[in-house]
Amino acid sequence: MANKIPRVHAREQDPKIRITNFDEVCYGYTAEEAILEASRCLNCKNPRCVNDCPVNIDIPKFISQIAKNHFAKAAETVAQYSSLPAVCGRVCPQETQCEGTCILGIKGEPVAIGLLERFIADWSRHNNVSFIEKSPDNGQKIAVIGSGPAGLSCAYDLAKIGYDVTIFEALHETGGVLAYGIPEFRLPKKTVVAHEINNLKKTGVKIETNVIIGRTLTIDQLLDEEKFDAVFIGAGAGLPKFMNIKGENLNGVMSANEFLTRANLMKAFDQNYDTPIYTGKKTVVVGGGNVAMDAARTALRLGAEVTVVYRRTEVELPARREEVVHVKEEGIDFAMLTNPVEILGNETGWVKQIRCVRCKLGEPDSSGRRSPVVIPDSEFNIETDVVIMALGTSPNPLIASTTKGLQVNKYKCIAVDSEGQTSRAGVFAGGDITTGAATVILAMGAGRKAANAIDKYLKQNKEIH
């Protein structure tokens, strides 16, 4: 029986070795391993995994094709739904989405859908296999703001059906959070990310970097002067949050956004690049999400002794289980049920300690997690040279504040309807700029949904006129 076969676990770098480099931790599957794992799939008549995939990949179909050693067919199936399969196979939280609803997971371990998606995407790259289908140009232009997962997915879907798409990226490299936010040891840039973006360019999508919408150009100018027929905003949520506690302006305090951008996009980990980044001997990371884990593991590789401070317990950590396991394997300490209240500096204005209080868990809050309650008279200090705040992000207000008639919600996110239409005609949005910080795959799903809505909108307008 297929469900009697144990899950095939991918090989990884030894923790003692990987903390000394930025090479990818997980090696992925060999062809033999992928075929064996794919053979575990039950090919359910009502595949719940598909419904829980934000881009609705036909998961049973591509897995059955892998099981039959039909790798090219599997790659073609995945390409129909996803523009970033090698990325998603590595960083999507499959355990709470497709794999989380796999029937085999009820009494055992679910099919390793993410690893199989990664395998087929990597196989395609290594064998120069791609399935780029493009309809004839329809004469209409679309501007996409941001080259992160939402923008890339939207651009890919629109270009395939004949639109002339231009992506405007504020930074000097393409990829958004894929380039600046996720460390090299989880997502290699020159191989994986660059390849996915090159595939996108094969559809005819043009990318202009160093263009800040709201400064270099406005959305009004894109529509009125540059004559774009529609605009998609997928600029993400790059404005970091802080705790607003005393001492946050000291030298040595930074956001995880700044830290990871320096380490990833600006190659601070590479001695051949002139982008220094200071971690000191001891670094404290505040937060419990994936970004906090990424920052902690990066600081460790840069030579610091790292402690992650989190105000709840491990059970409530929002980070992926895989990430937490890797952090523990690598020897990073956790200070659970601990909340910072002040950052203390020395006479030169640099961080020397972070003052914290101990907590206990109270009643659940609106997120369903139990709220931390401060224990009286429980203050203590942690010695540190650097404090990295990994507390989430919110959208930069620049685009909304420079666009006529563009409404935001109470969270300062761009307001959209169920299809991604904003309050401004012809302007659509999706991803983190509409929801706040979320996952790569949810941003991709929003980009795909908006692409469909843009196509529908422009065809209706054409019929009217």
C-alpha cells in the first residue's frame, strides 16, 4: 500500500558545518527519492491539497507524473499554475497548507509536496526545460509595481495571455523579498531566483529597476502620461515595526529588514563586497516568526552568539516548524516567555544590554494564541552588542499618499475588493501591501487573482467602448 511507505526525508548539511557557510541547508531529492516519495500519494478523488494551495496547482497530477518518471510532464503541469515553483518548493509553509490537509497526515506523515515541487523545478532548471506559452500581443499595456512574488505572478499570467507588461522595481535587483528578505542558505539567489525571473522574461515581460513609484513616477503618470491601461500594485510591506521602547535609537539596534537586506541583497556576508554589517559578539533577535529565525541564523553565520527573545512559548511560535528545528540544531538559544522593556547603552551610545521581563500565558487573544502577561518584579538584563527587531512590517505609505483616489484601510494597507480592485479605476493591488506581511505563496495567489481580474476588467471596458 502506498500509504505504508515511510516519508522520504531530504538530506541536509550537518549543523556544525552549515553554520560556517551560507550554502543551502537542504539538498532536496534525488530522482530515485522523488519517485519513491511520489509513489506514496493516494491520488484522492477529492484532493484537499489542491483547495489549500493558494495558486491551486493540480498536485495529484504532477505527483503521479513524477511517480511514473515522467518528469517533463510534471514540470509542464506545475508551470500551468506557478511562475515560481523552485521558490515555493523551498519557502512555502506547506505544513499549514497543502500538506496540512493531506489524508496521509491524519495517521502518519503527509506526502512531501513541497520537496516534490522543488525537485521538479530544479530538474527543469538543470535540464533546460521550460514551458513558456504566450498568446499574440493584444495591444494593451500593464504596469506592475514591485518585483516580489505578487508582482512576478501577476506579470507572468498577464504576459502569457498577450499583455505588454512592464515591472517597476524600486531596488537595483529584481525579486523583492525573494532577493532581500530570505537568506541564501534557504533560497539561493544566483541559481534559483535568477532562473525563475529569467523564465518570466521569456514571456516578454520588461523590468525597470531603480524606479520608485511615488517619487520617480506616480501611478497617475503611469495611467495618464505613460498610457498604461491598468496598474497592479504588488510593492509588499517593507516598513518595519518597532516596540517604541526606550533605547531603540541606540547604535546597534536595527530592524530585521535592514539586517537581512544588507546580508542578502548587498552581500554583507561576502568579504569581497564593501557592505559591512555589525553583529558584535552577542546578538539578540526579538520576535518569533520566520523573519526572526532568518535573522538569527544569519547573525550566527556572521559570527555572533545569538539569543531569540519571544514573549510566548514555543507552542505559539508563528515560524515554520522546519525553521525552528533548524534554529535549535544550529545551537541558537531561545529566551521564551520574555519581553523587552528597555535597551541600555554604554557611554559611546552603543547597545550593551537589553532589559526584559518574564511573562506567563493568560487568556487567548484575537489571534487565538494565549496572551503574555507580565510577571511582577521579574526584570532582568541580557548582555548584547546588537538588537534586531523582527516584529513584522506594514506597507510603506508612499504609493497610497501619491495616488489620487486610492483608499487605505485602518491598518494603512491599500483597500481592495475580493478580486484585488482598488478604489481607483484601473488600479489593482495584492500581496502584503493589501494584507500586511504574509507568505510568498499567498502573495502569489493574490497576484494571479488580480491578473484574472485585470483581464476581465479590460475586456469589459473594450466591449463598452
